[in-house]
Amino acid sequence: METIINIVGGVALLLWGIRMVRTGITRSFGAGLRHALAASARNRVTGLTAGFGVTAILQSSTATALIVSSFAGQGMIAGVAALAIMLGADVGSTMIVQALSMDLEWLSPVLISAGVFLFLSTENSRRRAIARAFIGLGLMLLSLRLIAMGSLPFRESEAMAVLVGPLTHEPLLAIVFAAVLTWASHSSVAVILLIMSLAGMQVLNTQLALTMVLGANLGGAMAAVGLTAKALPAVRRVPLGNLIMRLIGVFAVLPLVPYVQPYLAHLGDAPERLIANFHTGFNLALVAVFLPVLALIDRTARVIAPDRPASDDPGSPRYLDEGALDTPSVALTGATREALRMGDAVKSMLTSAGDVLRANDANLRKSVEAQDDGVDRLHEAIKLYLTRLTEEELDKAESQRSIEILSFTTNLEHVGDIIDKNLMELAGKKIKGHISFSEEGQAELEDFHDRILQNLDLALHVFVSGDEDTARRLLHEKTEIRDLERRYVENHFLRLGERRPDTLDSSSLHLDVLRDLKRVNSHLTSVAYPILERAGALIDSRLIDEPEEAVERRLPLGARPSREDG
């Protein structure tokens, strides 16, 4: 029993070490790695190279598959290029196995000590993430030693012979066993290192170990398929294509396993070296065979996962990929695209609201009210999606972006409510009462409405780009809108003074429309504040000359002066 506990503990430590390496690398260089993948989509060769490089660093072909699948689902990478990246990723994942197949036991305490020292000696998030990766590598080496030591009693164990016997004589069973084990752990690297360790202790014979390596390669592809099972077809095709290539490769190579062992022995006859070289050779063979025919694999994946008919429901999210939640940067990209859809829906509402107020169109008014339901549902979907995302470990930049998306979509939802609950209610009164604005008042309202529409486009641009100059321009527009509203109100009062009948009849409606459009603009311009705050371009208050003591006297204890809304 003690032996089993030691082995299970070693495997758990191995999985944790792999997770620490992946997390540390992602936090340190994640953005750069993702940009490299996105930029690699020019052709198959660049995709292959990028997939190899990124996964060699990240040490998770599953993580690479999820990132690439999400990019493919968003139309950023073509299917053939995405499959080329996956071929490179699978070769890249063999590099850590190659490294750990060597005698590096002495390196474990060095890496752990260096990682702990670096982690405790700095508050820099990137350096701490690198330290985490060092510790993870050290734990992986330590876990292999624990597994080897725990396996010693099994060398002559009759129970182990009973367990291993069926696998030795049934290669398909061995493949299925290793595949299931890999799928359950979501790490082909961990399973292959476990196989390598057991083979090194002569618990597994070399031929069985090589067969199980094939199963681990198959299980690694299955893991990504499982994680994207509920995603859109365009997202699922990349893992499916990778699984197709692995299935063909595994069953093509299986009969050849007894014959390749003598050739592999020329590169190193130790069991660990044989397994590592076989693993790398298998993936290189897949590259040689499938790289020229990736278009055929892509077409096959499209047959298995055809495009769904586009949903006509404007409130149904399109870009919130459940499988991307384990990769925060990809998930945030999807949430950003969904927020832009929400912005487009709000723009449509605002445009229609102007038409309703101008033409007294009762049918269009009902359409605007229905659109708000879709905006509300999109906001709820984005909010719940990002709430689930925050359960994962986010770095500072990702956490900030999540908050910005939530804030922006909340403001868009408020804009939708103002249009639906306020402007459309005013439009209803105008239609029911057969009220008309004066010619001058109508022109002013249309001009004011057009300015707000322009600011909506500007706000969407600021939200996507994060550009400081554009954010400044948007905030300047807030001041312009405030001054414009004041001028139009004064013009209205002058017309009231002339006792003009159309102005008298529409006075309340006219002022309320101006007020609500100004409120809409205030919500839109809020997207500029986080950008300008990070740049240090904001002051706490627009009250320049007021003594500090006077400001503090009007505030609750401990409160700071803040920006006024208007």
C-alpha cells in the first residue's frame, strides 16, 4: 500500500510541476506567445515553426490547441494553417521528454532553490512567474525520482505481472489504457514521463512502453477534442483534425513497433532514451506525412463538424467559447468581440430611436423595445462568462481587462435601458398626443442625436484600441456635449418666451429628450476613464481653484474628491 501511495504521490507531483511550468510561462510570456501564433498563419511552414516554438516553451500541446482553436473559430487563422501549428505543437511537446530522459537528478534541487529564492526576493509579477516555472521544472525532476523509487518493489511483484500481462499481449488494450490515462490527466507529457520512468525501472518492457507512447499521443489529441466539445464547429475542427492525423498515425505505426526498436537503439539503448526518441520520431513522421495533405484533413474535419446555420437571435452570444476559459487571454478576446456585438446592437437602437422621434413610427418603437431584450441577454451572458473566468488565475493585465469589459458592457446595458425605458416612453407620449417639435427644435435634436451616435462609434474604438489620444478626444466630446445641451436648452427657452404653440406643446418632451441623450453620452464616455487614469492624465476634480479644505469639508470622512458626472 505504501508503494502505491508513493507512486500516486509522485504522479500528482509531476502533474503539479507541469501545471506550474505552464502557468509560469503563460504569465511571463503569454501575450508574446499568442501573438507569435496569430502572426504565424501566413503558410504551413511558418505555422509549423510557430507551433513547435510556442509549445516547446509552454510544454502543453493541449493549451496550444485551445488557443489555436479559438483563433480559428474567430476567423483569425485558416484551418490549414491551424493544423500546421498543431503538427508543430506536437513535436514541440516532445522536447521536455527529451530533456528529462537524460540523467538530470542533480538539477532538481538547483531549480527548486533558485525558483524559491527568486520568488521570495522580488515583487515583480513577471519574475515571480519565471520563478514558478523554475520550481515546476524542479518538481517534475523530483517526481520522476519518487516514481522510480516507488516502482522498485514492483520489479519482482506478481501483482504487477498480472496487471501488465494483458497489456503486453494486447497492444490495442495498451493503447486504449494509455489514451484514457492521458485524457484523464490532460497531459501526454506526464503520462509519457511516467511510462519512461517505469520502463527505466524495468517494470514495463520496452515494446509495451513504446506501444503505450502511441496511446499517450492519441489521448493528448482526445483531451483537446473533449474540452472543445460544446464549442462552435469552427473551434472544434482544429482538435478534430489533429485527432484524425493521430488516429491514422497510431494504427499505421503500431505494426511497426517491434521492428523500430533496433534502429532506435543506435541513438541510445537506455529505455528512457528509446522512449523519448520514439515519441519525437513518431511526431516528426506525422509532420512529414500530413503537412502536404493538410487541406484534405481540413475538409474531412469540416464534414464531421459542419457550420451551423447562423442564429437569428441577436441576444444569443457567438464568441463566448466555453473551451477558452482555461486560456484567459483567448476568453477575453471572445468577450471583447461579444461586447462589440452588444455595442452594434445599442447603436442600432439609438439610430432607430432618432427615427421614431422624428417620424412618430409606432411599429419601429416596438422594434426598439424588443432589441433591448437582446442587449440585456447579451450583457447577462458576458457577465456570467467573465465571472467564471475570474475563477481562474489571471495576471494583472488580464484582470484589468476583464473589469474594463464588464464596466463597458454594463454601461452599454444602461444606455439600452435609457433608450427603451425613457426615450421610447417619450416617443410614445409624442405619438399618442400628436405632438410635433418646432422646426428649429427638431433640427437641434437631430444634431444632438447625431453627435451622440458619433461618440458611440468613438467609444467602441477606444474600447478596442485603448488609445490614449482617442480617449482624450472622447472625454473632450463629453464637455462639448454638455455645452451643446446648455445652448440648445437656452434656445428652447427663447422660443418659449416667444409663446410659440409648437414649442409650448413639446417643451417637456424636448427637454427630457436632451437630458436622456446627454445621459447616454455620459455612459459612453466612461470607457475613456480607465485609459486616462493609467496614463495619469486625470485630476480628481474639475474644481481647480477651490481650497482643499473646502472640498474636504463637503465630503464624508475618508472620501476623496471625484469627477462630477456632467
